[in-house]
Amino acid sequence: MTKNTRMTKQKQVILDVLRSTKSHPTADWIYEQARKQLPNLSLGTVYRNLGVLKDMGELLELNYGSTYSRFDGNPVNHYHFVCLNCHKVLDIEMDVEERLNNKVEEVMGCHVKHHRLEVYGTCPQCLCKN
Ligand code: ZN
Ligand code: MN
């Protein structure tokens, strides 16, 4: 274990900020909030610490390819719903289908560690506005 994986004050503040919301925020949002407690913080430090915290298993990075990543303070695998209208990312309150791993192992003849699932559509709030 390197000194990098220590839970520093900076990492703790970043993690506290992330875990204070269910909105799956971007690094920029986390930076703006964390700065209120650590005025000398830089955006680069936030990115670096988010990467280290991810490697430590403290958070999930939700990568959407072309757009910027969102971060999730709940490191346990779960499914997400992405609204194509307002771009909100919501937790789907259902269990991860472990059977899907077995199915893929059958089809591929491989070993599956985990799977990630993103569901896209229109969220309940946006549906109400129509
Ligand atoms: Zn929406
Ligand atoms: Mn989530």
C-alpha cells in the first residue's frame, strides 16, 4: 500500500460531499462543494483524489463515453436510469441480476466478475411535464 491510499483530509471531504447527495454529480460539482471547506483545493486534486478513491473501492465512476463522468458514493454495484431529456441519473431500486453473469459465462465460455447496466428513457418528472 502506497501513501497515496491513505484517507487524507482532502479525500474525506471529497467523499463526504459525494455521499451527501444522490444526484451522481460531476467532478466539477464536487469541486465547487468541497472548496467551501478547503478553499485551496484545485480541480486537478479533486480529479486525482476521485481516481484514487475509485481504486480504493470507495466510490463508483459512471463513465458515459463522450460526456464527462458522474460519480457515485455508493460503491456497491447497482443499476442506473439515465433520463434522455433532463440527463438526471437515478438509482434503480432493484437487485443486481447475478443470473446474467452465469448466462454470459455459458454463452461466452468466459469468467464474469460483474456487469454494469444503464437504462435510458424519460424519467417520471419529465413524463409529468408533458
Ligand atoms: Zn428527466
Ligand atoms: Mn447510484
